[in-house]
Amino acid sequence: MNLSMILEMAAAAGGRVALTAGGRSLTAAGLLELAGKAAEKFRAYPAVLYLGANDLAYPVALFGAARAGVPFVPLNYRLSERQTAALVERHQGALVLRPEDLGSFIAELDDAPVAEAVETPSDPDAVAVVLYTSGTTAAPKAALLRHRHLLAYVLNTLEFGAAGEDEAALVAVPPYHIAGLANLLSNLYTGRRVVYLPAFDADTWLETVRREGVTHALVVPTMLARIVAAVEGDDAGTPTLRNLAYGGARTPRPVLERALEVFPGTGFVNAYGLTETASSIAVLGPNDHRKALASDDPAIRARLGSVGRAVPGVEFQVRDESGNPLKPGETGLVFARGEQVSGEYGGHSALDAEGWFPTRDRGRLDADGYLFIEGRADDTIIRGGENVAPAEIEDVILTHPGITEAAVIGVADPEWGQRIVAVVVGEADPQEIRAWVRERLRSSKTPDAVVFRDALPKTDTGKLLRRTLVAELESSHA
């Protein structure tokens, strides 16, 4: 089993357009041909690193790496040069495709002769994709997704060739995110044309939906908030849009309710998943949304705030701190299990003896299996669907000569899900601190606000009380 199987099946199914990117469209057969040529090049390398945005080169490189039998590693193109260099250093000898290389990379493949047929590696346990994810520590972790994990997600949850000929999916999430990878695989498998948006802008997103006749799309809450803010009046004017999925972080209730208003003919899907689970493991579908909105039953209406129920092949368990399973309605630590769940970092597996993966989320299940996520079990900030490690920002702030203590926390925000607030002890200008961080980390990790305190709240043993700071700041902005 190899990811390339998805593209091969799509190519054999017919000649409809499979991909539109940068003004160019390709059939699945055309994409397969380019991927075969890319594989010829990739076989000389131990891995392929991709540093670009959404582009034709992304699916070509992904499937080229799969056909060559080498891992594909999409990196965050928003990282600083230092951070990027550190990640590249982890993959000695790998081929690195940088943004400035993508045009010539595709041009060379266009001009190259058709590659000779070479048997594609078929080991389901081979590493297909490496995605970097940050937890509570500053050091990025390399999550390994093997061919069997990604194929389990696709084969267990989707029907091959089920999409109508008019269906098109707009992909605006970045390629280094699990959602970007899963969108490509799932839409190719179902036969839905993929339309790539290189960079997100609300007006451009709406215009692309209208121009391309987009029927399906996925956004993170930050994108959704900006989209609904850009809509003038009570209708977005996107009659072709049948399905709009959202996920990556908690979506503020006002944003969701406004979205339901301005997209009256669109079915909404809340998708919950992690990098380590090879995409969505729970879904709240259109029928669930409609039923919750129309119900007078508080329990059913509350499901609009859930992430839905487990997808086929996945099961959930909620445990207390001691690892004991909890009853429906009780809040605890959420664990997931299934064929698509990897839970592997490098040579280390986070799965327990029975195959359960600790999501590090706190949540509860209701009596009908609907999962409610109530926040991270650790202190990770989720800003715009991206995990931000406080320790990394704190370390940078503490290098400033005027700061003696620093705590970085996430405070609820209607647009970003959470905004980053730095609470510091010392003497400096708030804008100076923000500029200090921006120069050393990417802009998305720059504190949205800097608050000064005479001291930080701590336990008797010196442990920082982050929750106290969060409560103080959220109550002051209530």
C-alpha cells in the first residue's frame, strides 16, 4: 500500500480535471505523469523537503516522493531563517524545494521525457509524510505518518469517485498543515477538483468561490471570522457552495452563528483532528448543525458546540488523571484509537499498550457519543488554528535586557480563537517587546498585547499559575 494508489485510481477513473493551481489545470493522469518524472529525481535523496505555499508543485512533490519511496516533509514557510535552517539540518542530504525553486522544478518536469515504468514501493509501514508540530515545549516534534495511516483515513471515511462532475474544493489552508494534506488526498479520491489558493484573503476567497464554482471548502476559525466580516449584507452570494468545513481550533459561537446566516444554503461541518491522527477523527455534519439549531432540547442544541462523533474506524475514550475511563458527561483527558492514528514522533510512540493516543485535549462525551472539547490539557496556545508554544516566546522575551520574568498565555479572542498575551516583569515599552519577538520569531508568534506586573502569580514551589493570569485578563476584558 502506497499513497500513490490514490492518484493511480483517480487517473484510471477518467479525464476530468483534478487540480487547478496558478492558472493551470491538470487531470489526474497529467498529475500522475509529472509525479512519475519527479520520482526519477527524488530516488537519489533520502527525503524531500517542501518549503512553498499552495502550488502545483505541492501535489507533484508529494506523490513523486511516494512513488520514489522517500518521506515527504512540508515545512512551515512562515518560520524564520534560523528556525528553517534548524529543521533542514535534521534531514541531512534531503532535496529542499524552496519557494524560488518551484517554477523551475515544474518546468524541468514538463520538459523531461516520460519516466520509465518503475515499480512503486508498497510497504504500508514506510514513512510517507513527516509533519512538524509543537506541543508545550519550544522544540518542534516530527510527527510520522506512514502510508497505512493516511490510507486508513481515506479508505475508511470516503467513497471512491462519489463526487459529481461539477464539484470543486477550494483549499486555502497551508500545505504544512495536516488539513492541507488530507484535503488533497480526500478530494482526489472522491473525484472532486482541487482549487488551490496560494495565500488566504477573505475577499479573494469569496471571489474564487464564485469564479470557480466551488462546492466544498475548509477553513480555520480565523479565516471564517474574516470571511463573514467581509460579507456585505445577509448573503455571501456563493450559491454553488454546498459544504463548508471548519476546524483547527475552537470556533467562537458568534462567528459560527453569523456564518450560518450569511451562507444560508450551505451545509456546515465541524472537523476535529490532529496531525498525529492523520486528519479528522470526529465530525459534526450538516444534519447535526441543522438539528441543533432547530431543537428546543438544550442537550441537542448544545451539540452545536461539539466536534461531533467519531469517524468510521475511530473510537474515543475520556479518562481521569489516573487513567480510569469516565462516564458520559464527565470531563477528562481525551484519548483516540484507530487505524489512522499514528501517535509517533521519530522513534517514539505515544500510544499506550492498547493503542490509545493521548490527544492532550480535555473534553467529554455525551450519551450519544458527541465529543465536546473544552481546551488543551497543557498550556499550548491555539491561535488561528496553529499551536504556539509559550515557552518559545518566553525565552525570547527574557533575552531582552529590561525584562526579568515573562509568562505567555492565550486569552479568548473572537477572531483568532486565542490571542497571545505576554505578562512581564521589568521595564520596557510594550511595542518594543512586540518588535523584539517579531524580529526573532515569525509574526504569528508576536504577542498581541504586553501587560506589565510587579510580580507573576506562583505556587509555593515556584510554579507559574498561568490559569490565574488567564482568568484575570479575560475578566478584565469581559
